[in-house]
Amino acid sequence: MHPKRGYRRARAIVRQSRMSRLESFIRRMTAQRVVLDAVSAEVSGMEGPILELGLGNGRTFDHLRERLPGRRIIAFDRALGAHPSSVPPEGDLVIGEIRETAARYAGIGAALVHADIGTGIEELDLKTLQWLPGLSASLLRPRGIAVSGLPLDHPDLAPLPLPEGVPAGRYFIYGKIG
Ligand SMILES: C[S@@+](CC[C@H](N)C(=O)[O-])C[C@H]1O[C@@H](n2cnc3c(N)ncnc32)[C@H](O)[C@@H]1O
């Protein structure tokens, strides 16, 4: 599917029920936690690092760290803005534009790529969708999992079902084919 169509379809599903941005945020965070818990169980037995695209405040980084103890998590962001308790160790924090910095990790064989870099602003998100699906696919090992707040339409990424209770369009899960 063309990225624009996939993105607009997802946004339309989310917008179907009018709600405040606060309510929408809460639902997104709830979906994020349920999805991350589900995929953590899945990747716990899979080799390969975890890649966090968009460290932000470090909340999901911290959650993944808790759910997958001892696993290497490499986090990316254009600037460090994480809470001091959620700053990755030296060597596992990569500062710069993800499109360029993460591309250097192509072929790393990640078990999980989590991308939380959507903005809700169509113009910006459509630009991101020009490179994020291909980048995510290039970072994953075969049968590795990509989780994203934006739809990742790519021939090497097969959509996986969402856990129960997560409405379509809120979060997306894919398995790397091959
Ligand atoms: C929504 S926040 C991530 C929040 C994080 N998951 C958490 O739980 O705290 C998105 C982050 O991604 C970063 N970001 C978005 N697009 C980026 C890009 N193209 N390159 C580098 N960083 C980017 C922003 O700077 C921001 O810190």
C-alpha cells in the first residue's frame, strides 16, 4: 500500500470517535504498553539487540529494559532529552538524525525495532514514512519484530495481529519476512 494511503487510513480509524487529545494520548500510551509487553515476550528468546528509534524521555526505553533484562538496547534520537534515570550507557546512545545514524546499523540483525517517532502532523509523518519502513526492515533479523506508531508498509514486513484490546490504527506490529 502507498505510505500516504496507509497513514491516512490509520489516522481515519483513530479519528472515528472524537476525543480530546489527552484521551487520545492516554489510549496511545496504553496501546504502546500492551504491544511492548506482548512483543517483549516474543523476542525474549530471539537473539539480536533491541533498537529504540526515538529515545525521547526514555519511558519506553526504560520499559523495554525492565521487560528484557540484560539485553542490549541501542537508542537513537536527534538530541538527548531523556530523564537521567533512563539514559542508555555509553555506546548504546546514538545522537543525530535517525535516517542517517540508524542506517549505519543496517544488517545488525535486531530482534526488535521500536519506532516511536510519529508526530501526528501529516506533512512530517509522510516525510518520515519515505524512509522509516525500509530502514526498519534493514535493521531486523529474519523473523525479527518491528513495532511502530506509524504504519510501516514494506514488502519485507508482514503485519502481525495486535494484542487483544489494542484498536487498529493505534500501533502497528510487523514480522520481518525471511
Ligand atoms: C515521541 S518521542 C519518543 C518518546 C519515547 N518513546 C518515550 O517513551 O519517552 C519521539 C522522539 O524521537 C525523536 N525523533 C523524531 N524523529 C526523529 C528523527 N528523524 N531523527 C532523530 N530523532 C527523531 C524526537 O527528538 C523525540 O525525542
